[in-house]
Amino acid sequence: MSGQGEHVSVRDRTRDDLLGLIRSSGGTTRPELVAVTKMSRSTVNQAVGRLLDEGRVYETVQQEKGPGSGSGRPATRLVATTSSSPVAGIDFGHNHVRVAVADERGMLLGQASREIDVDLRAFEALDLAAEMLAGIVRDSGLAAVGSVVAGIPGPLDARTGRVRSPTILSSWVELAPRDELQRRLGVPVRVENDAVLGAYGELRRGAGRGHANFLYVKASHGIGAGLVIGGQPYMGATGIAGEIGHINLPGRIESCRCGNRGCLEAVISVESLRDQIALTHPAWERSSIDLSAEADEVTTRILNESGRTLGRVLAQLCDLLNPDALIVGGELGALGAPLLEGVRSSISRYSQPAIAAAITVSAAELGERAELEGALELASAWMPVDR
């Protein structure tokens, strides 16, 4: 286990991503990995070689075909080494903590969710996550978990492992979440941005399957993006790629928690949509507005226009990245047709025609669980093998 602050190298991420594919497939070959990931043969062979040396996968010989089939030397199949230890995932949202435990095959063993102001109560949220995990382990009759992956809704500097932004997750500034969780849990912990884990979850279990290049957008109380390029999550130079929530929208003056005005997440978020719906429905109590349940004509128009605003920003990112899929997750992604149709309309209107034609726009298949599922998937792929 590397110490807090060490950068997770591209080689290690490639190894972990391939291990995740091998685990989820139940067994695969090197050519199949090359085809699915679009990585070079040499990159796959080097990563697989490391996994074999570490004892995290082993090889079996596929059954030969019959005489006259034209088959040459039988291919070797790569199978993930099973571990006796379950894994855990933690999803820190702006307003919630969710924890789940799964076995090495990904079967859910227990889960829990609690509401808390994560932004302003960092130590309480960390303590709560540890208590929730301990409760699941106890109630499930387990001895312990082998590893934990957690996601936080803010920029985490991969060089130092510390939260850097003084305005996003203000009570977390200069905290090293991995150190904090490892002290509380006593097991190996890895921490990533929550949108990155959402993208990883969709890549392994959701709408990202079959797509080597896609953009995942988590739209909830804030907005962030996870990028998958060439079948691998793209993190950027310091690990904070995807902070799209603070892209400025010309002409908008809504105040943002980052100190600027007109940021995307100040205009499009759960809270801003509730404000708009409450304004147009004076008889409704704002605190009781359920975005997923309101379906009158005015609310539909608000959701559609919000999707168009979001889509206009995403159209520029699509022109830059040329993805084959755009996946919208989080609470807003789960709202369905009105918002998604708005996003599609703006992608079609503002992206270059050839780029727009290649993009599939969809809601996250895993819904609001994408981040937690991604954490469990990564924990399983990254977990040290029992020796």
C-alpha cells in the first residue's frame, strides 16, 4: 500500500482497469482485452505480466477446437485470483454518505445511507462513514473488509492526496481523506473524485459498457464530469480533470459557492431547479418539492430548458473530446426525458454535425448508485490478493 500523497501512475491505473475487466468477464484473453479497451497489444501484455507476477490473475488453457477447425496453438485465458476478503465502497455526496460492502464477485452483502452536510462537517462525515461500515460488517457476520474505495465530491490533488479548493468542500481543505479513513478503518483505502467513480461504475456495469470513449456527467447538488478515453478513466495532470461545474455561463449572474457568478452548477443543480419550481408554483412548499415526482407543463419546461443549458456546455466538450457516448448521472440524470431531451437538443444544435451524429446521449443505467458501484468495482480490482 503506497503512502498518502503518492500519485497513482498510469501504469497502475492500466493494470487495475484490466484486472477489473478480467474479474467482471469471469475470464478473458489478451486479444479480447485489446479489442475491448483499444489499448496496444504491448500495453496489455505489460499490464497482464504485472498481474501475473503479483498473483492477481492466473492463466488457463482454452479447450482446443476439433480437427480441421484451423485452430493453432490454443489461447490462454486469464482468470482473476479470488480473495476471501469482501470489499467496501463509500460515496460522500454533498448531502449524504452511502456505504456498501460486496464480496469478491461483486455480490452486494450490505449497504446503508445517511443524510449529512458533508461540505461543512468533514470529520463528522468521516466518522459516520466508519461507523456505517462497521455496522454493515457486524450485521453481515463478516470479520473485516480487504480494501475500501471512497469518492468525494470535490477536487483531490493526486500529487498530495489532499483537498485543495478553499470553497468546494470548505471543511475538507488540506485534509488527506485517505489518511483520515485509513486511521479510522485500519485497512487499505483509495480515494477518488466521485464523478470518476461514477464513470468507472458505468464503464464496468452500466451505460458505458461497449464504449471506449465517453463523458460521464454527475449532475446533482453540484456538477462534475468523469472522462473515459481509450477505455481508461482520464484524470489529468494533477488528478482533477472534469471540474466542469465552474465553467462560466456568459450573461448569468447567479452566485456560486466558489466566489464567482454564473457558474454552471449555480445555474443547473438540484437546489437551483427547486428554486425555479418554487418560484413558478407559489402554493408549493420548497422543501417538499420532489423533482422526480413533479410532472406538470411548467416543471417539464424548466427541466427541458435546464437540459438545454447543460447541453450547450457539454457540446463544447464533445467537440474537444469526440466521445461516442454522453452519460448523465446523479439526481438530475435520473429525472428522465425532459432534461435528457434538452441535453440532446443542444448537442445536436451546437456540436459539430459529424461529432453530434456519433454520440449516444443517455441516462446512467446505475442511476444515483453509479458512484457507489464504481467504488466497489475499483475496490475489487485494486484489492491486494491474500498471500
